[in-house]
Amino acid sequence: MPSLGTVAVLSAELAAGRTTSRRLVDLALSRCTDPTGEGPRAFMKVYREAALAEAEASDRLRALGVVRSPVEGIPISVKDLFDVSGDVTLAGSVALASNPPAAADAIAVARLRAAGAIIVGRTATVEFAFGGVGINPHYGTPRNPYDRAGGGRVPGGSSAGAAVSVADGCCAMGLGSDTRGSVRIPSALCGVTGFKPTQRRGARGGCFPPSDT
């Protein structure tokens, strides 16, 4: 599937009035659930109703001249390592399924919401984010966009669903995590851009910690 477009391009399209957040989110959601694509394997959960409501709210704010950031109204995904208020953070494991739901969003998630980004769903990860191949035996493995024949090729990990969700146009940007390559590996294998900031530039509160470093 073609990508949804870069954040820069979509932000310009929104600013020029050539599209709306509602249209972008509608398209993203359709790809998240399209059985011919990898959305059903890339996503652990899709926030359809919340995403549509937030997109419409973003469009109303833009009509009033309020644009909170360059990601205003743009659909994104969040790795299943970050807390989303009301959901259990599984970290790709069945061992955490009985944990209580998160009481609040992870700091990174809260900051994205405050910036106007629209979270369409939470994406698959290697169990406990521990692995660079991208395989998850519990919830399934999204296939690499460059070879999906038969069993397909691996997407890289641990942020497998994040990379595939961007490559398949389910969102324009995916929030992942990277201790030893977990963003850089899948982005390289899936042909999308991955960025790991300096550690202290990223807020880790509310993110499952595979490592303290």
C-alpha cells in the first residue's frame, strides 16, 4: 500500500485547505483494518471512534485559526510499550494481560496529544521489546512491505508494527522506542525514516522499561 505521506507534506496540505484531518484519519483507519494489508497484524488495537472525534475537533480548531504544532490533525500510531489511559500496556506479552489499565497516558503520548496528533492505534512489538527481528509468537508478526509472498519477510524490531504502520499508510508517523536499534532496524528494513534522539531528549515516563539505559 502507498504511504500516507510525510508529516511535512500532510501539514502543508492541511494548512492549504486541500485536505482535512477527518479525511486523513478516515483513510488511515481504512488501511488499519484492510484485510489485504498488514494493518490487522501491525496494530494491537485501533482507536476508531476516539480518532474520528479528535480529528473533527482538530478541524474545528484549525477553522478558528488554532494550529497547535506541525503534527496538528495528523494520524500517528503508538507502540504497545507506551501507556495509553484506560488500556493495559501488554509490551507484546501475554504475561501482562492481567495488569490493571494505565491510569494516564505516557508522557510522550500526552505530549503528542497536546500537540494535536491523532492516535489511530497501538502497534505490535517484539515481546518486552527484546529483539531486532520483529517476530511475536503471541499476537502475530506484520510482514515486511517489500516481500509479503507466502510467509513474507521479517519487518525488523522491536518496533515492528510502528514501521509497518507507516509503510502501509496506516499513519504518517509512529511512536516507537529504541534501546539497541528497535526503531532504526525496522525503519531500515521497511524503507521508512527512523529517528532515535539523544536519550535525555525523550521522556520515558509511562513507557515499559526493557532497560534503564
